[in-house]
Amino acid sequence: MQEDGTRKGHLREVETAEIWRYRELCEALVAEMEKDAVLKSSNCTAWYGKMDALREEANRKVLQEIVYV
């Protein structure tokens, strides 16, 4: 099945919006985590676990806000 230019353009726009929103959310969440220097210095494993959880949260929000709308 061949897609027309309109559909491809729309998909490209959605993907671009998704990437920018994900980066925006990750930057905000990571900036918040960077404030927790005590956890980072005392328990790196827990800190990295929280960072991964924040990235997953950002991904979930992007999917809800942009993709599944």
C-alpha cells in the first residue's frame, strides 16, 4: 500500500512533535532530579533507577498527549 504525501507529512509532523515534547519533558524532569545530589552521591543505583522511571514517565505522557489523542 502506498501512502499519499499528505499522510506522510502528517506522520512526520506528529513524530517531530513527539520528539520535541519528549525532550522537553525529560529536560524538566532531569533538572528536578539533579537537585537531589545527596541521593546521587550516596546511592547511585537508586538515583539511576529514578532517572529511568522519569524517562518512562515522560514517554508515557508524550504518548498520551500526542500519539493517542
